[in-house]
Amino acid sequence: MASLLLAISPLLTIATAAYSPVITTYQGPAPAHVTETHGPIRASYAHPNQATSSLTGIPSYTTTSVSSYSIAYTNSTSPAAPTATGNGTLPACKKIQYDFPAGQGGNATRAAAVADAYQYAWNAYRQYAFGKDELLPLNRSYIQDWYGWGVTIVDGIDTAIVMNLTDIVEEQLAYIQTIDFTTTPYGPVEIFDTNIRYVGGLLSSHDLLKSGLFPNNYNQDQVNALLSQAVSLANKIAYGFDTPTGIASTNVNFTSNTPVEGTYTVGNITYNSTNTASAGTFLLEWLRLSDLTGNDTYRQLVERGESYLVNPNPAPAYPGLVGTQFDVDSGRLLSFDGGWHAGVDSFLEYLIKSYQYEQTPTTTQYKNFWLQAVQSTVENIALHPYNFPDLTFISQLDVNGTITETMDDYSCFAGGNLLLGCKFLDMPELCDLGLAAADGCHQTYNTTLTGLGPLYWGWYNSSNEQYDPLEDNDAAARKFAAEYGYFIEYQDETWADFPESIESWFYAYRITGDPRWAEYVWEVFLAINETARNDVAFTHVNNVNMPFGGSQSNALDSFFFAEVLKYTYLTFADPNVINLEQFVFNTESHPVLVQCGIGDIDDNSGGNATGAPSRNVRRKFEHAVR
């Protein structure tokens, strides 16, 4: 594959265009913020009822088989001109959101309280950790756990943009322009998180500021640097695709520009492998990067590796529900622990989202594979606990493909993902499954002492049995499950800035208009302020089912800014702020423009070639949505 890298280097030399977007500033009163001076926000719960959604009327889907294909790469060391991928005229966007009456659907006071929480945490980060990766809120220090590039800044800037926190955005833009993404003293770079947090954050911030939908009175050199910095980092990550199959390696050595594979052992054989979610979570960012730069190599790189994931060999236990490990040398599936949980989650998430981003023969294959996974979910792993016929959990499988009657918090994104697919594909029966999954995750929040959900839980099946024989005889677990339908797994009682349930309730609110979903989000925001907040910022909570959370852990993840606060804020912002018709979120909650409506800021094929909207962007967006 040496010839592949020789081809990559010249192709990834990209000139970025200068943009002149139409500026539309926010008009309206600024509501009073909830500040620490006023005291902590107190939780108050008013939704004791259990989930009521059930799975009915889900038909079998007829899907087109996903055929294998290969990518032809330029085998040359000479420079090659990038392939233009933009569109001069984009189609109208597909209707997804509920039609909220004009001026309704938001709550300015609550949105302001969420923005204040961002400001509170940012102030602590600025004081104790600015330019470092993440704040340690218990000892007022910091940790360099994501290569020393300041992940909190890059991961959190688009949330500040959405909240119109212009002073903070100015600080963040000025810092981002100075980062050297080509080097790090902190060892091999894990490219999954680097992609979703850094590349995703840069592209999202670029799209938001260039869209004309948010204030952009910033230094334009710094704004343009968002894209050039994404290119710089992606060009280093690209070496991770230099494997025999093109399946991304786990890490990249940024000094030698070589992939560093992970390993997975089956029996006495150890394979070079990559986690399925890690390998399958480049599509959105790299398709977008390809369109913004006009360089199709980014698209080719990710589609080559993805072809093995959507053509699994051997076949998974249930169609579409691939396990968590693939051999990067042969492309073979190594495990059968399928589901929507950590290790496979964002792979499934991106299949339907890449189809929403743009409809091509390749993304149509991804959509069809996603539908296979959905059908297998309905038929096999969307389960009701013993004596709880209206409560739905999505089980994960073990490495042999056996149902475990367990679920992790990461799986809670599935409700929102299913709801998005429901609306985009005009398949209303999928909304039943999406709402049921979102309700099931709410059960794990609404029934704990803190109002926050645990990392991992289990339940007893229709025969009142559990996969783990130890838990069959656990009297405490059985009593809790008899009361609430589930039990919390031992040592997994933590809440660690988990955004997935909030994400699904945000989608449920935007898509159905039912205010109970917004109330769920607000209850969790109150619980976070009551239990995870200290006199510095916010922390992890060690036990969601102990008074006051038991104790706090010394951590504040960058995705608290990127995901938890963004999804919460958007639940209460005007519904047209990051409208689901025009933007698609990456798995780190970084929205990028879909290839419809106003998404032609990346036009590289003529027409509005500078990327500057040729007419009022807001009016264009309003008329683009059908």
C-alpha cells in the first residue's frame, strides 16, 4: 500500500477559498441568566410514569444487497488536481421537524440558563486550563489526555457559536489558529476521537459561521483557519488508512506517518484489528471535507474501508448487527457482539446520517444496511423486561451473538437516530421504535435518586431469567428490577457527562413537538446542576443511585461542552436554530450543512464559486425546506 500513500500526499494539498457570507445577527431580548450568585439550580421531578410506547406494526423491509466495490487510487507521485465535488444548485431539504407555530417551540429563559452553565464551566477552564485539553475540576488543574491541542476549545467552540457567546468565540478562534496539528509529544494519536472531536469541531464551526445564520463579525483569517486546520489534521489522520484493506487503523504515529494497529485475540490467534465504531465513524466528516475542499480523495479513503463493514464476512448473528471488531488485514468480521452499544454505535449512526447528508449510490447502500440493522433490532433485540410490556430496551449481544439482556448508555443515541430515519425515509413505523427506545432510556434516569442515568444496566427476560447466572440470584437486583424494570450493573453506577439520552429526547422534541421530551431534558439539566456541579465547574458523578451522587470524580470531558450543553440548549432555543432539515450532527454533536438548501457554501463546480450566498440566507433557507 506504499503507492497509496504516495498518491495521498499530493492529493491532500488543498487551497481554501475566501468566503464573504451574509451576516444575520440575533435580534431579541436577552433573558436573565441563572448564575451561581443566584444559587444552584434545584432538580424537581414531575414525570413518575413509566414508558408507554410499544412496538407494533413494524413491517419487514426489502433491502437492496450491498455489493462489494473497490476504489482506484492514483498511482503516481506527481501532483494531481483535486476533483470538484460541489453543486451549483442544491435540492430543497427534506422536511423533518415538527411544524412549531411561529414564535413557539423554544423557551428563552431555559436556553439562557444552559448558556450560563457553559459560561460557568468555560470560566473555570479559562482560569485553570486554557490551551490544555481538559479541566480537572476538583483540584483546579488540567490533563493533557488528547494530545495537547486544547480539545475543550476545539470541541466546544461550535456550541459557543450557537449560543452567541461572541466573546468566548473570539478567544477560541484566536487560539485555534495557533495550533500545530502535525505534531504531538503525547504518543500515537487515536484517530477516532481525534476525528470526531477535532476535525468535526473545526468543520462544524466553519459551516456555522459561513452559513450566514449566526453572527460572524470575527477575524476572517481566523474563521478561514477553521477549514485549513481541519485539512492539516485530516492529512495526518489519512495515514491511518494505509492498511491492506483501507480499514482505518486505531492509531497513527504522527512522527513516522504510519498506522499503528490495535489487536484482538480470538482463541490463540491475535489479529490486527480496529473497533467497528472507530473504523466506521469517518463518513460524515470526510464527505464534508471532500465537498468543502473539492478533493475527492477524502471521500475515497473512507468509502474504501467502509465497504468491508457493510459487506461483513462472515455474516453477523443477525443481518446488519455487526460485532465490534474487524481484521484490518483481511477485512473479516472477528466478533459477533452486535447491537447499538459502545464499539459499534456510531458506525450504525453514520449510515443513515451520511444518506441524509447526500444521496448517492454509495450512501444508498449505507442506508439499506442500516435498515437491515433496524429490522434485526425489531425482530430480535428490542426487548421488554419481565412484567414491563410497555418498557423497551435494546440489548447487546455477546461475542458469540447471544442476547445478554444488558444495555449501556451509549446505546441511548438509537432513539434519536431511529427518529431521524423515520422522518427522512418517510417510514412512520420507525418512529414507534425510536420513541420507545428514547422512553426506555428515560426510565433509567427518572428512577434513580439523582435523576441521572447509569453507564450500564440489565433486566430479566420474559421468562424472568438473566443472561448472567450471578444476577439471577442477586436479590437486590431482582427487587430493583421488579420495581423499575431494570437493575444497575455493579460498578457501572456512574454518570460521566453522558449526552446520548439528551440527544434522543432533543430529536424526539424537534420531530414530534411533544413538550414532555423537552421536560425530560430540563429535568436532567436540573439534576446535573444539583449533583454534578461544584464551586469550580462540573464533574462526573460516581453513583447515580446514592444521595447526592455519593461523590464526584475529578473530570470534565470536552463533550460536556460539545454535546451535553449543545443538545440541551437546542432543545430550548428557537426550533430553527440548527434546523434538522439543513444540518446533520456528527457523533460528537457537531452539526455540518447537509447537501440541500443553503448547503452550497462548498460549491467547487462553478456558480457561486466563492461560497458567498448570493441572496439572503435566511430567506433562502425558509424557501428551501419543503
